[in-house]
Amino acid sequence: MKVNNKGSTLVMLVLILAILSVLGTSLLSISVNENKLAIKEHDYQQAYYIARAGAEATAKYLSNNHIGITSLNSLISTSQTDLTDKAATDFGGGNFKVSLLKTSGTDNLFIQSTGEYKGLTRTVKLMLEKKEFFSCAVTVLNNISIENPSNCNIYGDLATVGDPLTSVTDKHGNPLSESEINDILYDNTTNTQYALYQSGGTFPNPIPPSLPFTSGDKEDLKDGLIENELTDLFANTVIGDLDLGSKDLDIDLKNDDMSLIFNNLQANNSTITVTGNGLLKLYVKNIDDFKGDIVIGNQAKVVLLVRESGDIQLKTGSSTANLYIYAPEADISLKANYLLIGSIIANNVSLEAGADIEFSPVTGVFPSDLGIDTFSYQSTEWSY
């Protein structure tokens, strides 16, 4: 039988076109499905980033605003399932809902944020570590200057409100290298490496106690003594302006706490010696120029609270002081082998000539001791 070549070729072409049509339809279907999956994955990832944005915004607010316990409690959710009651915040074409929750057994918190984008949701969690005042050896709002990094140490964490790598400098204002900062924050005795980190937040003025005005003669305080007794006219009083000059002042706490309020305190190479067993709160509105020493007995603790500006130079040799300085607008200098056991919050801090700071959480002073109930939180760890 004779085969028609033209007919055979036509059949073959039709068969090939049919196969190509089936393959094309399959490839188109695969492509469409892959495109749908890609779009869904994009939307899913977008929901994730929206959730992260919600958590980060909440963390930044808590870090940058020291808030009181009453305000904080109003923000903390009662359960992890209360997102249905939360108002959604529009963001990035979707929205997020955020809950602030307590971490069991600690004072820390975590943020739970759920992002929604085109019907898809993702939930993230961000852990927050509580940071109170005086939870670091040093907190500076502007700068900390280390005259000689090999001769000065900070035994405790160092927090800066600005960029930590530019807020720690030598005496000429040059930023210290990371290795130099690590040397300053390293305890060779315990092999402990302390942290340098950025801390946000405003620092409100503490509320001074209500004290009577003294009726004594200010001149009696120069080269004098204040004893924590009812018969002492200066104990637990508002003293006003006092310039010690180069004379000394002894304060005996006996076995109780004491508060003193100065409008302005000045000294030139004076020594304030504090003895007894208790906490002395020195509230000062302004310290125009204080040069000298604060010597504190082993059982006593002193908190110096400067409400406005100040220039404080503690500069005698080989002194050790259980001292906490809260002076967000003041400048503090430690010189000549001065060892401060406690904590400093100040605008600028300078360490010179072998001065050291040693943070002591065991014998610490806490915000509640100072009439301050505010604190902030630092972000630590993400979970999904």
C-alpha cells in the first residue's frame, strides 16, 4: 500500500501541536500556581514584618520613656489571648495588634505582636529586660571621658543615651576603640566582662521630702557636725545656700536615715564625712562648684541628688565611698584613685588619675528609696 507522505506529515504536526498545547497548559498552570505561592509568601512575610514593626515600636516607646508603675500596669495585658480586644494600628498596607505581657517569675516583660496583611497573620514575641535607675555602674546622657583607659576601670555595665561607640572618649574627646572600652569594663579578679549598651529615656527629677526650714546659723555648719537627733537643728531640714569654703562637715546618721536639702552647695577642697548606719539623701538644686571629698563609713550610704546643673569634682586620693549620684544635668569628675562603690547617672562623667567605679547591686539604692517609681526596658530576644 502506498503511504501518502503529506497526510502523514499533517498527522504528525497535529500530534506535536496537541502535545505542545498540553505542555503549555501544564506549564501555564504550574507558573500560575507558583506565582500564587510567591504572592502568598510575600503577603505572609509582609505580615511578619508588620508584626515586628509593632513590637519594635512598642519596645522603643518603653525604652525612650521611663514610666511609672501605675502607667505601666495600665499597659500590661491580663492574658495572651486578649488581642481580640485590642485596637489595630494601620501600617504598611496591613495592621498590627500588640499586647504587653509579664514574664512569669521575673520583673521582665515581653511584647506579643500580631501582624495582618491581606488576610494572613504572623505573631512575634520580643523579650524586654527591666532597667531601673542605678542598675548600671554609669549612665551618661552625653559623654564619659576616660583620661587613661589602662588606669581606670568600671566594674559594672556602662549605658549611654547616645551612640555608645561615640559617647566614650579619651580626655581629648577622641572615641575610644572597642578593645579599649572592653579593657575598661573588664574585671580581672572575677574574669567578668561588663556590657556597653545604649539606653533611652528621660530622667525626671526626684521628689524631695517635705522637710522643715532650719532655724540655725549656716555658719555653724562650717567645720561643724550634724547629728541625726531631734535636738540638732540641722538634721532633716532645708538648709538653703551653703558655701563650705575649705572647711569640713561631719554628718552622723546614728542608726537611721536622714535627708538634707540645699538650694546651692559649694566647697573648695572640703571633706564631707558621713558615719553611722543608714541612708543619707542630699538633695541639691544647684552645685555651682564642688571640689573635695565625700568620705563614707562602711555602714552608711549616701545618695547625692542634683535637681539642676552642677559641677562636682571628687578628687582626694585613695578614698572609697558608698555613693550614688543622680544628676542628669550635672557633670561629675572622679580623680586621684577615688573608688566610688555605687552608681552614677549624670550628663557627663570624667574618670582621671586611677579613679574607678564599682557597681554594687547588693548594697544598692533603688528608685523607691528616692521617690522615683520610673524605669525603662531593653530589648533582648526575639521568638516566633
